[in-house]
Amino acid sequence: MNIVNFTPYSALTGGIIIGFAVAIFFYFNGRLVGISGIASNALTEERNKLDNILFLIGLIIGPIIYTLFNQEQISISISNSYLLLIFAGLLVGIGTRVSGGCTSGHGISGIGRFSVRSIIATITFMIVGIITVYLKNIL
Amino acid sequence: MNRLISLISGIIFGIGLVISQMINPEKVLGFLDIFGNWDPSLAFVMIGALIISSPMFHLIKKREKPIFANEFNYSDNKNINKQLIYGSILFGAGWGLAGLCPGPAISSLALLNIYSILFVVSMFVGFYLVKLLNLNSIR
């Protein structure tokens, strides 16, 4: 194991900001953030539809606001084929709804309220993610 | 007002994803690459989010009700079942393949790149399939 590209300060700062977003949503609207749930319910449920859509629009506006106040562009790199991305998107869409949460719903909101169910889900998807990356690298 | 809060929470969450670099799939894949070139940063994102959201959750839920809603509304599902495990496995595999989970994927739509768009569209197809085929209640 080599440790590379480690950015603990920006990671911690960004995480704290995410934590505040979760707390604000809970304090004012009484709901816990889980993005796969919000996104999926925006598509399939009538209840809280507008709230869910507005949250998703906020997620997209966030990076745009960030670039207005920062000189540097946000750079991301994705080195996958189209087909692989489509397949991965399907897995993420189906998996998060079958298990009832994703990195935010289980990993932050669930663990934050000490839910055993969410702790088990988070450990499971992290281990499978690690194995997937390992297999991808050796194949 | 709760509509505005939904939008603002989404925006803050999105900014947190950018600052923490969780929006960058390369960063996520680096975190999952424990056996190769490991980038532990994303553990700090979770720590940062949890040190804020967890104590706030436990403080806020003692209140009678949220500010702009009649009651707190979050899942208190305690079932550790097959769906939780199978769903998390599927999600972990997709996450490890693409380096994208629902929040960052939706936020990265702001960058208007074809990869994010493809991933998000197929993720929504996945959400819809679960609803259509009732995959989350299969025994």
C-alpha cells in the first residue's frame, strides 16, 4: 500500500459542509438526507416531489456557485467506456434502492443516528467497492 | 419555506461535494484502491460530515417538531435482510466500477460532461426498474 494524493484538510472541510447540509435539512424540514432516496422519489413518488426536485437542482447549482467564487475550474476525470458507465449506473440505481440507501443515506445519515442496518450496508458496499477496484486493476 | 430549505440544503451539499473532491471519480477510486495507491481522503469526508450531522441529529430530534414541517420524518427500519445485503453488493460494484455514487453523480451534471449524463440517466433507469418490478420487496 502506498498513500498518494492525500488531501485531508479539503476532505474534512467539505465533509463538515456536507454535515451542515444534512443538519439544516433535518432541523427545518424534518427529513434526513439520502440522495438515492430523494432522487428516486423525485422520479416515482408524488409525496414531497417538489422538495425532492429542488434538492436535486441545488446539488447541481452548488458546483456552479462554487466556480463563481473560485478562479480554479472543477476538474474531474472519468476514464471509463460508455458501456461500463451505463452498466455501473444501472448497478448503482438498482442497488441503492434495493438496500434503501447510498453513501449519504446509509453512510452519513444512517451511521449518524447509529443505525446498525446502515453500518452493515456501509461496510458491505465499501468492501465490495474495494474488491471491485482491486479486480479491475489486476484484470 | 420548506421548498427554499430543500434548495439551500442541496446547494450546500453540492458545494461540500466539490470542496471535498468527492465529485471527482478519480478521488473515489483512489479511496477504494487500498491494495494499490491508496488515497485515504474520503474517510475524512465521512468523518467531517458525521462529527457535525450526528450530534446535531441527536440534539434536533429531541425537539417537538421541525421548523417547517409537522413532524420528523425518517426511516427507522431496523431490518437486516437480504435486500440490504444484495442491494449494497450491487451498489458497491457499481461504485467501484465508475467511482460515482448518486450525490456526486448528480452534482457533476453541472460540468456538462457526457460521462456524468450517461451514468445519471442509467441510474434513474435503475431506480425506475426497482419501482416497476418491485425489486425491493423480493423475498
